[in-house]
Amino acid sequence: MPMIRSALTISLPILFGFVPLGIAFGLLFQELGYPWYFASLMAIFVYAGAAQFMAIGFLSSGIGLLEIAISTFFLNSRHMFYGLAFLESFGNWNLRKLYLIFGLTDETYALMTTIKVPKNFTKERYYFFITLFAQLYWVLGCTIGALTANALSFNTNGMEFAATALFVVLLIEQWVKVKKLLPFVIAFIASAIALLFFIKHMLLVAIILSIASIVLLRLIKIQPNE
């Protein structure tokens, strides 16, 4: 089908980011001693790269499920804003829309906000295939990493840079399309503050600061003039 081929082609940048990063996750997750398919199940039912890597540290430290749940909620709270932006684009409420909401990651959000859906394609179906392919890439990477963890032994340092490279590309695409400086300034300042003062929890703190800043600015904007 032309739509499937197009969605596959447009999602290839995610493939090159997700597979190496998923392999790194699978390799690291196997050090916890769980069966290999647990990594695949996490990729299917959790499907949150940063949260999955965070869970490795939590599980190895013996942190309780409540603490893991709270931390994961704050880490992924940004997805609520992603979802609001696509509520209408995802079509009517059905299983497909629920899956699109579940599968909305940083990468799929960035991709879907920078592409133009061909006129002869149904938007929600096109988004569905992009989301599905993206998760398949992630499941593939996690599974490969978990399966090869016992057979291969090599240094995984630096593999996580695949995600950084992917985000740089998506950032450039966002700038080309949006060309609004404020969101980038907020993200830069929040990241700098988190790096300087909360380096052990940099990602979580940067996300919270960014969300709080955007919400505050929106509240100030909608306040009636005195």
C-alpha cells in the first residue's frame, strides 16, 4: 500500500535512533537477571525509553513500585501536552485513537509535527502506521539487545548517543517548521539549570521546569488586562 510504504519511509530516522538505543536497553536490562522476553514486554506495554532506562536503575537499587510509578509519571507528564495537540488529528475515539495516544513519544510527536500528510492519505491512518512502525523499531532493538546479552560481550558506552543524534535532527526539523524562539529558549534554560544543580536527575528536573514555565506563560497570557 502506498500509505504503508510512505509511513515506513518517513519513519526511518526513528529506526536509526530506536534500534541502537533499544539494543543498549536490552543489554543493560539483562544485567538484572530477568528472562530476555521481559525486555520485549516492557517495549510493548511500557514503551517509554527514558522511563525504561530509569527503571533499570530503580530495579537494581530495590526501589519500590510506588516510587517508580511516581517518578515515571513526572518523567512522562510532558506527553499530556503532546496528546492535547493531536486530539483532533487522531480522529474519533476508538481503539486506533487509544493506541495513537499510547504510542505518542517524543520522536513520533516531533516527526508528526514536521511532516505534511499527503492529500490522498487519511491523516489518522497515516499517523497510526508511523506510530506502529516506531514501536516495532523499539521492540526490535530491545529484543535484539536482550537476546544477544548472554552471547555477546562488548562495551556499550556511547550507544545512548543514538538518541541524542536523533533528537538533534528532530530539533532542526522543528526549528525549520516552527521558527519560534521561545520554546527553544525555555528548553535551553531549563536544561542548563537542571545540569548545574540537579545533574543526577537532570532529565526529570528539566522536563518539570519546562512544563511549569510553559504553563505559567500560558496563564499570564490568558489573564485579562487590568
